[in-house]
Amino acid sequence: MSNNVRGPSSALTEFLRDAGITATTIARRAATRTREEQQQQQPEAGPSRPANTNRRRRSTRASGYASDELDEPENSAVPEDAMQVDEAASPTKKRKLTKAAEAKLKAQEKKKLGKKDGGDEDEEEDAYTAPSKSLWATSAGPKPPVGSFEKCAICEKQFTVTKYTMASSSGSGFLCHQCAKAGGVDPFKKPAVPKKRKAPVEKRNITKFEEKRFPTLVNICIQLITKHINDIEVLGDIGVLNVEAISKALSKNRGLTQDNVHLFYNTSNDSLTLFDATNLPSPALETLAYHNRNLTSLRLDFCGHLDDTAFNVFSTSLNVLERIELLGPFLIRPPAWKKFFTTHPNLEGFLVTQSPRFDIECVTTLVEHCPGIKDLRLKEIGKIDDAFLEQIQELGGLRHLDISDPSHSCSEDAIVSLLAAIGSGLSYLNVSKHSALTDAFLTDGLLAHTGNLAALTISYLPELTDAGVGAFFDEWASNGPLNILDASRNDVLGDLALEGILKHSGHKLMQLNINGWKDVGADALNIIGRLGVEMRKLDVGFCRALDDFVVKMWLEGEKKRGAQTGGCRALEELKVWGCNRVTSACPRKKGVVIQGIESQASR
Amino acid sequence: MERNGKATSDSKESQWVRLQSTDGFSYLVKRKVAEASGTVRNMLDSEAGGYSEALTGVCEITERGIIVEKLVEYMSFKTYYETVNTKDDVPVKEFMERIPPEIVLELLLAADYQEM
């Protein structure tokens, strides 16, 4: 039966129908309101009470609501005879509640009595459920009291009525919990309360310093190179430019990553130097080995990521490697070291700095399998001790030996014995920081057994004496003049030592480092100018006696019998850090870099 | 030093400096722009160093003309965006697009030397 077929209806009915105000909305609203009111009042039934409240509510509400409310009895009576309700509409509506509303209220009161807490949620749920119950009240009837058994309308199962029990949508009864959920209506679901969205919390303005820093041109270039890394033609022939220089430029900024390191890879490479491999993780180092199989010489600085796995790939792939130089390979364990030695019997250069794991077994294996070692550096190796040195004695072909910076100094005897065994072939020796060495080392070790040394580093040896060093150099006829001497940070050495050195090696000495010789006098320093004709690099830091005149003498020579003689004509680099008597007025010469003049310290 | 007396009267003239390349190209730039490069700044510094470039205002850059041109371009780019205190992003990507990849390796070495 459609609504179209109707008898004459009142203006009100027509108005509401047009406005689309339906029974559901009204009932729901009314039910909510009823509940609210009842919460405040005592839950006692009584038609008069609700009638009063209705009236009261009506007076406080806006007219819109009032009209809705007025309609409630009318609309709920729609299934009944429309005519009757219409006539009864105006006056009585205000006082009476319809049967349905009354029944609803009673049910709610009962529920309230049965409940412990009268929460809003329940009422809201009831608000959802109530309209359906009241509207379809004819079909389902009011909800049975909580706790009683009911039969489910769908599955016919017995279930306990709880406050969450939903009326079935078909209207024939109540649903057990499962069917209610299956039907899509979740009784537990609280009506979605629209979350009050807080205005997004003001994020602290964290100034992103990285972004603010203006990218340098070097950085921009590195980014570009990385971008075009695969386009070799685009980048041009790298061989033309200095590969090492590029490697240095990239390394300076820690810019060498696995993306752009391919720039240097080439199967035909026979030597490769990476000055900073910090950003190359272990797999990238494996790739290095695979891509550069024909390497004979490899140098990796800061290769902290080099671990056993990657190093084993080195052992197997880099078959023709003859020289390996590593700075910081602390992850490699003895087994990996040993494997490397066994696979490289032709190894000629083994230079590592900083490894706490390299132990006596490694050295033994090295000596055993690589007898042809010519260059050996075990610098800052934590475990180095006399036993190591004993092993090294076996390496007859050793030219370059660097055992400096140990954690504990080796004994003097051990070093002397070592020199006795291999000293004659050595051209470079570095025993710095073996603090146990005394003058006896000079006489019994160097003097007695070395004859071919060209470069000597004996820095940080506090036991050496001025006279001792001087005497040593005076007597060291068996050895030709040194080219490079580094005796820095031995602060007791002074005039005698310097004179001895210069008399012995002065004419061939190209690099001299006497940084820290604070007591050396100006006269001795002048001798450098007289005898050090080949001097290229000179480091005289903290030699207090140094002043402008000495520098002048070095650069320009001195007037002897009317002519300028002497001077270090070939000087390229002069370091005068900590020499406060050298002022900015000191003479300069084209081609000579003077570093460390204090008046120029800051910019 | 006698140079100090000259400096004030020269200050107008020395506002511009010349950067010369090896193949004969010359670039006149403002002193402030040229000092975006650390090396050039040291060359032009009249107090410390006492280099001839400080007097003449001419710096010889040992690079080809194309490279010097890109260096100058970067210097201008940098000086401009450092002074303009804008909250907009610096168009670095745009600048990157203007560098042809063929020269980027040379440019890297040059930039490294010039400390920029």
C-alpha cells in the first residue's frame, strides 16, 4: 500500500512528508532525548512524567524540534489509521505519548533498573536499537530483559539477551551475537564519535643545517659524476687526467661511495689507490676485487669495512697481486690473513697499519709462504713483540722495514738481533716509538749491521742522547749518506747530534725532520745552510733558536768573502711551526713554501 | 707599509679582478665574487701573503678557458644565493644541469684546487 493513496490529510502531515522528515529520525531523536531526560530523573515509569517532560522539552527546544516531536505520535501511528491520528493531532499530542513511545520508555526504564551503570554509550546504542525496536515494535516486540534467554531469529539458537542484543533487520526477532555480527551490524561498535582533530602540533622549527649549507662546487661535481657513472664516454677519457688526483679529490670529501667508485675500476688496471674507502661496505670491496683482477698493486686507506669475506675474495681473485697496502683493516682475522699469504707466494709488499688482530701465527705464515717480501710494514700492530721480530729475521730480501708505533716497545736486544740478520739489505728503517731503544741500539745495531740505509726514521725515542747520536753519525762510515732522516720529537737532541748528522749526510740529505729539537742552537742550524745543499724538505718545528736570520741564511746563503755561498738552493718546503722567532718579515723565495709562521696563523 | 696608504685610494679600482685562463681567456669579476674561491681569496689578500696578485688584481688560474668559465659561473651563483636571504630553495639542480658532463672531472680537480 503506497502512501499516494490517501484520504485528505492535514496540512501538517503534508508539510512533513514534503520535508522528508521520517519516522526513524524522529523516533531516534525522541528516544535519545528521552534517555537523556531519564538519566537525570529517577527511572520511574509513568505516563504523566514523560508527558511533563515532553512539554518541558518542547518549551526549551527550538520550534523545529517541537514540530518534529509533535509529529512523533502522528507518524508512529502511520501504520494505523491515518485519519484518526490526524484529527487527534494538534491538542492532545502535546500531552500524551503514543503507545509506542510509552512502551519504549517502559522498556528503557526496565533496562535501566537492570543495568548497573547508565552510560551514554548504552543509551546511544539503545538509541540505535530503540528506533528500530519501536518502529518495528509490532513485529519484534520490546526487547526482553537482560539475562533472559531468547531464540535467535536467524539461526534459531538460544542465546542470552544482553544489553548488546540487536533486533534483526527483518524485524522478526532478536539476533544472537554471531548472527548480528554476520549481518554486518557490530553491536559492540560504538557509534563513531567524530574525533576532534587538534590543530597539527606546531613542529619545532628544526633548522636543517645540512640543507642550509651551500653545496660546494666539489660536491656538485661529485654528485654529477655519480649520476653519470655508467656513461663512460660522456665522462671522457679518464686516463688523460690524473686518476690519482681524482681519487684524492673524491676522498677528501668522503665522497667515494660504491656508486662512483666504479670510475676507477678497470680490468686492465694494474694499480689502484683509494685514499678513503670508508664508505665502501664489504660487498663493494668484493666487487673491487672482481672488477680489477689484474691488479699488481693495491692501496686502500681507511678500509675499516674490509672483513674476512671480502678479504677472502681478495685472496682468490687478485691472483697477480704483489703489493698490498692497507690502512685500518682491523676486521680481518688471522685465518683470513693466513689464507692470503698462502695464496700469494709472490707477494713482495705487505704494508698494514693498525690491526689489533694480526698475531704471531700470521707472521709465521707470512714468513713461511712469502719469502720474497721486500717491503714490510707492521705499523701500529697491537700484538707486535720480540717473537714477531724473530720471525722477521728470516726475510732475507727485506729492503723496507717499518715496525713503528707498537703498543709496547720491543726489547733492544730483539731489534739488534733483527738488524744483525737483515740489516745489510735494508734501505729504509723505521723503529719509531720503540721507547726501549737507547744509544746501544745505534752502536750495536745500526752501526754494526747496516750499510745501505738511505732513509731512517728514529723519532720518539726518548732514550737517545745528544752525544750518543752525534758520535754514532761520526762513526757511521760504513753507511753512505742518508737521503731522508726523521729524528723528530727527540727533545734532548741538539747541537751535537745535528752536527753529526750534517757532517755525515749533509750533502745528500733531501728531507730532514728535527721537529721538537728545542735546544738546538742557531749555529748548528746555520750549518744546515752550509752543508745541506740538496735539501728539499725541512721541518724544524719547535726549534726555538730559529729566527729570521737563519731562514735568510738558508734561503739566500751567506756572504763569504764577498760572495753569496751556501744556502739550501733546492729547498721547496720549510716547516717552522712553533718557532716564534720567525716573523712574517722573514725573507721569502719563489718556489719555497714556508708553513707555520705564527703571525699568519689565522685568517 | 706603503701599500696601506694606497689601499684606500685603490679600493674603487680594486673592486674588479681579472681571472685569466691558460688559453688566453680573461674574466672580469667583482672581488667579492672571486673570493668565493679560497685559493683566489688568498692570492688577493694584501695583508697576509703579499702576493703579486694582490697588487695587480690579476689572478692566473692554471685551467682551460671552459673550466675557468664554469668556475666563475659557480662563484657568481654562490655569491648571489648567499647574500639573497631567501627561504626558497637554492636551484642547485638547475646549476647542475648547466655543467656538461664532459668537463666534470676536470672541473672537480679545478674546484678542489681552488677550494670552492
